[in-house]
Amino acid sequence: MIPRPSFWPVAIVSLLLGNACIVAITVYAASGAGSPGGSGTGGGGGGGGGAIEPDYDRKALAWDQTARQAALDRALGWSATASITPAGHASASGSPGTLALDLRDGARQPIRAARITAIAFHETDPRRTFTLTLTPATTGEPGRFTAPLPTFKRGLWRVALTVDAVGTRFTPTLQVDTDLPLPRESGDAPCSQ
């Protein structure tokens, strides 16, 4: 009589191979390789993941200084409102854009002279950052600064500002949603910090 092969070794090997496939898919999705930003760590998979904070490790090592700066930012009472729009009449993703910033002091008065740099990135592509230098707007509006953005993309942007004005440094991080209507007045509520 010929012994019949046992079902259990095949079942165990099948379960182990299935688990390995699930782990491989999870690692691929978590690495961001399936996102529009390409491959690498972070960024979420399939275009729906979270964003990576630029220089997070440096900020974590300098936590005390970062916390002191955040407390100073709150004590100043300054506000920054930002918008990102397509440049000119272009509206397609990938065309150039403009970052505009309205900067007010604690008394809601425009801050007219400031040295402002920004690091901006779209939430779906956090590895593609743009470092911008903002200059006073050509419209002559006090407290309004602008910078050309190499590419416009609809959705949520993160903009980390460094503002040096009146002998003080202000470092808000704003979230700018290009799908929301623009504020009617430059004195509207500030974006989240």
C-alpha cells in the first residue's frame, strides 16, 4: 500500500508564502514606492500617504531651541496668511505658480520690510521641496510678499517660513489648500501654524 501524502505540510508552506507576500506589499506601500513621488522611505503609498517633515531629525536634535522659537512665535502674535495660485492664466498642474504671503504684526498692522525664505512642498510629493525667497509684492500692498513657484499643483501644500523682521525671527509652518477659495481680505484669519 502506498502512503498518501499529508495535506499539512502543503498548508503550512502556503500560509508562510501568503504571509511573506502580505509583508512585501506592506513594505512597498509604506516606502512610498507606489506614490507619485517615486521610491524611497516615507511619503505614503499609492498617493494617499502622509508627508515627511523636511529636516525632522535636525529639528528633533535641537528640540529645546525649536520649542523656544515656537513659544516666541506665539508670544509675538504675528500672523501669516499664504496662498498658492497658478501663474498668469495657466491652471494645469505642472505649470508655474506663485506663493503669496500676507504678514501682520501683533497689532494686525502689515510688516513692510522683512527677509523671508520658505521651504514649500506638496503633501503628495514631500521629497520634492522648493526653497524660495519672497520679495515685496509688485502691487505695492504693504505686508504682502511673493515668490515664483516652479510648479503649481492643486491640493494641500506645506510651507515652512523663516521671517526676519524688526530684529525678530518668526518661523510659522502653514498649510495651504489650493482648492479652498482665497480670503477676501488680506487681514483674514491666519493659516494653521
